[in-house]
Amino acid sequence: MTSKKDIASKLQQLRDTISLHNYRYYVLDAPEIPDAEYDRLLRELQTLESAYPELITPDSPSQRVGAAPLKEFAEVTHAVPMLSLNNAFNDQEVEDFDRRVRERSGVSEVVYTAEPKLDGLAISLVYENAVLVRGATRGDGYSGEDVTQNIRTIHSVPLRLLGAAVPRRIEIRGEVIMTKQGFAKLNQDQQHKQEKIFANPRNAAAGSLRQLDPRITAARPLVFYAYGIGEIAANELSRQHSDMLKHLQSYGLRVSPDIQVVTGLQGCIEYYHYIANKRDALEYAIDGVVYKVDDLQLQESLGFVSRAPRWALAHKFPAQEEMTRVLAIDIQVGRTGTLTPVARLEPVFVGGVTVTNATLHNQDEIERKDVRVGDTVIVRRAGDVIPEVASVVLSQRPGDTVLFKMPAQCPVCGSQVIRLENEAAARCSGGLFCAAQRKQAIKHFAGRRAMDIEGLGEKLIDQLVDTGMIHDSADLYLLGFEQIAGLERMGDKSAQNLLDALQKSKSTTLPRFLFALGIRQVGESTAKALALYFGKLAPIMQADVIMLQQVPDVGPVVAQSIASFFAEPHNRGVIEKLRHCGIHWPDIEVTARAPLPLKGKTFVITGSLVSMGREAVKERLEALGAKVSGSVSKKTDYVIVGVDPGSKASKAQELGIPILEEAKLLALLNPGND
Ligand code: D41
């Protein structure tokens, strides 16, 4: 018979094994065993524990989820207050900060740790004898809420700290965040379930931690990043903040891989720009960077004023969200007839630019967010993307708002508007009868990456189409000097320049020409692939869908779109006319068919991908000629970073290897989908 002691030691062994694999998966992002094996170990533990419930320990991996819902959160007092950060909004304020630090310390050049400022929720974790005993929100800095049950469900929070030299009691501070990908996926799921949509990853993280039922929190993709120590004096562990972070890492905690040690004001400002450039590529949302005096003794001597340390500063990015009012909702008709509702806004300064329009995407989005004319809304501008309405401030809704409804007729040409099942977009059915679609098609044709007709801008095309001087892109080449010179704001000189540009554009390449035609689903790289495969235009125009799918990257949908385009007599007519006007290109010699565009490139995948399985991604990459490897080295060309990446992503950064997020990966795998 097995003794109780044997059972206890077997349990401990199982717990240790599972914790280790948990750490490898969620903190290092380097799993050693397949998921199924991990699940098997966990089940074994659970079975054994249910037979011997008296042997269950609080740090057992089985104890992450399963606690009963609470009625309310208990209040906890922070033994050491969780201070706040002073903010700087420009370089001058950073300069002032650095000068104050230098003057007070007498140090001529200060070394700082520079960290991304994660946009999540500040959290305190207390460990006693290495075991997690409490997780609490920051609250007002003096007291917060006890959210231990919820914190336990976060896999990157160790239930037991690693290593032998852990202080008997230690309070670790950091930020709970939701990754951008996790956030997007959560909102998708919420929408399917017709549940609350979160405005941003921060709100989603906060909402998830505020659940009384830990099972809900457990289902949310939360990550904990450590940035400091509370209760125990940090300088018992280290002399430098940066060194203390290394200790935290060795305890099995996640620390942002983007933290750097920098020197002086210049180092700080350089870091700020470095992170600002990297911001969109980071897996988590940030709202600035934080500088901290690295020397812990110096930190102590600087102390704090009111509730913020003198030794730290948050250097914030310009706000990316602002409030304004919706004056009207208009419709824009795109090249392929898509009707996009656009909010006309009271001008507002967001993230460094004045915004007057924001996209509302489509009818479903408007309904989901319940945006109405007259509403006060939050406008968001992230990176270079088009500003969007993030949410409505319902508390400020006036009584006389007007609901938006997609019109049944195209506002430009009056054709019927149709919306296919399974499609979010409503489309004008007018095709090239619709002036809006014609204008967009011509703009696309003239674009820099297409026929590159210099000086033929949006306003000019609008005039040319509105006055009936041109109906299609071929008509451009039939324009005479007098006609052009007669247009608004057109001098003789500009007219001649445009004629020269038109003349110059006639000599082009087959890929450019194919792209310029504006065939749906045919982006630049598909155009290139078609040109390389067929060499000439005629066989492309004649190819059936089966033939077309021989081209790398062309699947059934793209093939159908190409075949339908060339089957349309109007399109054949325009092509004929274009060639007649003198558009020409050299044929391409087709020697090596089916080129492999990723030949010789090595990829590494880390983290989980939301839209397709790793295996599927691997297959697709290999079909394009790439190699997919398991570990990052100097030979790696790209690292694909999914949800919850870890050491491979940081290794890639160390080695300066380009990182592909999921969206970019998809663009690479499906270059034709534009
Ligand atoms: O990433 C952050 N959000 C972050 C927040 C960070 N990297 N460092 C921080 N350091 C501090 C001090 C210097 C006061 C220990 C912080 C915060 N505080 C903080 N978070 C919320 C309030 C203050």
C-alpha cells in the first residue's frame, strides 16, 4: 500500500513539473512538451488531489481556477503606498526632470532605466515563503481591492516563485495588461455573444479583473509584467533598479523585454523615440515610457514629493483618444462600391493631428456602438491608421440624436445598394456607372504604385469626371492641352506638365499595368505573380480559373475575381483603348515558373496565432519556399509573434530580427487581399 507520505511526495513532484511547464509556456514562451501532455499531467494531479483533498496546497497548479464567486471584494491596505508617477508631455519637461535629479544628487550624468509604460492596471502581488498569498489592485494608492482569486488565474503570475533565494516576504508590483491581439479576439467573441464591447485593452483588462467570478477572469487573455518591488526594501536585493528587474525575472516573472538602461537626458529622449517608432509593433498597448533613476541608493536619497517619487518620470505620448461631437454621418463610396459611413466631427486634436472625420466602418459597427448624429464620442487614432469612433459617451447623449440608416440607393449614382449575406459591407451595384466608383478607379489607376501619373490628384480627377471630360482611365490619354488648361486652377504650365506625365506613364511594366486595372483581390504582389507566371497580358485575359490557380498565391476567390474582370466586355474595351493610346510594356520571359517568393527565408513562430493554427501557418510558409525553424538564431529572417510570446520575441529583438505580427503575417500569406 502506498503511504500518505509517498502520495504527498508524488503530488509535490507533479506540482513542480506542471509549474515548470507552465513557466516555460507562459513566461519563457518555450514549451517543452505538447499541450496534450500538459493537460494529462494536470488531470493526473486533479485526480490524485480529489482523492486526498487534505493534501491540496495553495500553490498547486490546480488551484488557479475553481474558487467560488465572491459577493464583493475585500479592501486591502498597502503596507507601502503605491505611488503615482509624475508626467511629462514634452522634451522640456523631461529636461527639467533630469536637471532636478542632477542638481539634487550632484551626479553629472544620471543612469536611468527606461521602460515602456504599459497601459494596463497597476497590481501588487504578495509572496510569503515564495507562495502567492495576495493580489490587489492599486486603488487610490493607499488601499485597493483584494483580487487574489482573479490574479491566480493569470498564467504568467507564478503561484510559487522560482529559485532558492527568494525573500521570506516580498511584494512585487507590476501591470496586468491584455495584449492587443487578445483584446481584438475578446471583442470578437463578445460581439458573437452579444455582450459588452470594450473600448480599449486597458478597459478590457480592468473589466476582467473586476469580475466577482474568477472563471470569467480565467477566460480572459491577461498577462502580468513586473516593474518593481513594494514592501521589502529593494536595495536588500540589488543596488540598481535594472538589476532588481533581473532578480524578478529569475523568480519566474515576466519583465518587459523592451526595457533598457540609458544615460542622461539624451539617452532618455532617444529611448522615447525608439519606443514611439516601435509602438504599433508591440504586443501590448502603451501610453508612454517611464524613466527611473537606476541607482537605488540615489532613488532613496531623492525621495518623493506628495505621492510621486522624485526619481521617476512618465513621458507620455500625445493622447490617442479624445472626445468630440458627431455633426453628421455621411457615406463614402469606394473603388469597389463599398459604402462606408463616415462621421463628420467637430474638429479635435488627437495624437498630434486635427481630426474632422472618423470612419464608422459599416452598419453593424454603428449599431454595435450605437453611434448617432449629435452624440459625444471618443475618437481614437492609432499609428497611421484612419481615425475611428471608439465609443459613445452615453451620459452626454442629448435628447434629439438622429439614428443612422444605410440608404437603399447609392448617394452618388442612385443605383440599388446591396448587402450580401456574410458580408459586413453594403455595396453600390452601379459598378462603373457610378461616378464615385469611376473616380476611385481612376485615382487608383493613376497612383504612384500603379501608372504613376504625376500631378493627377484627387481634385483634378473629380473635375474631369464631374464635367464629363473623361469616363474611364483610357480617356485620360485622349485629353488635349486646351481641355486641360481650361480646368479650374490649371495654368498652361501645369497643363503641359500633366500631358508630359501622361506621356511618360505610357511606358510601364506588366505588373504595374495589371495592378492599375484595379481588379478586386489583385494587389501589387498578385499582379507581380501573374505577370511573372504568364509573361504577357493576352494569356492572363484568356486564362480560366483553373489556369489562374496555378499562379503562386492565387486561390479560387482571387482566380474568380480575375476571370470575371476579364470576362466583362467593358473592361476588355478599356484595355483595348489603353493599348491603342500607346500604353506598352516589355513582355517578361517566363523561364522559371512558379517562383517561390520566400525561398531562402527562415521563419520562427512564437505565441499562439488567433486566425490560423501554427501548423497551417507553417504549411503556407513552406509552400512559399520558406523554412520554419523552432529557435531564433542569427540565421532567422523573421519572427512571427502571436499572443503571449516570450523569450523568442525578446531574443529576436536582441538580435535585431524583424518581427511580424499576425496582421502582417496574413498580409504576407495573402498579398492579393486588399
Ligand atoms: O508600465 C507601467 N505602467 C509602469 C507603471 C511602470 N513601468 N513603472 C511604474 N513605476 C512606478 C513607480 C516608479 C512609482 C514605482 C509604474 C507606476 N509606478 C505606476 N503605475 C500606476 C501608478 C503608478
